[in-house]
Amino acid sequence: MLELGIAVDGGKDSLSMAAQVRHPSGKTETVKSPGTLVISAYAPCPDITKVVTPDLKMPGRSKLIYIDLGNGKNRLGGSALAQCYKQIGDESPDVDDPAIYLKDTFNVIQYFIDKGLISIRTRQE
């Protein structure tokens, strides 16, 4: 966070979240959430009326671009995806150089939004 120059107002450790579920048969089961840590951060955005959402705005004409913040390392150890496949892994997901891979990517995407190169949902929609 210091390297990125961002502030964090808190996080939620959901490693201990669980719920009791009662099946129609009367049997009770404990369902645990995947281990995650969610942190909210703040960064300046030049125009909050421009909203980027993950849906394709122009099906058939839109293009998806994959941005590899892991620098080709594909580390999935301990991730929800690894858990789905009953894998543990030995390297957790990480960004090796946040100043380059995360901060610069954020700034470039903001530039693309400002120049109209990324489709946005306007407030009128």
C-alpha cells in the first residue's frame, strides 16, 4: 500500500465465516466460505460519472483484453479456483512489482476511459 500510495479503510477477514444449513431431511451441515481477505482502497478517479462494468457493451464488436498482472507466473496456491479443483498449490497469487504492474495498469486504464477507448455505462443508461 505504501508503494502504491493508497489508503485503506479496513478489511474483512472471512476465514472464519460459516453457516449452518438444514437439509429437507433434517440433517444439518456446516458450509464454510472460501478463505479470503477483502480490502477496500481509495484512488483518485478523474470522472466518477463514467462507470466501467464487466459486461460487453457492444456484443460481437467489443473485444476483451487480458492484462497479466502476475507476469506469466499463474500462481493459484490457496485461491478459490485451486480450492474448487481440490488443489493447494505452493505459490499464492501475488503482484511482484505493484508500482509497475498494478499502479501503471490502473493509470493506463483511467487514461483509456478518459479517451473513450474503453466502453463505459453513462449515468443516463
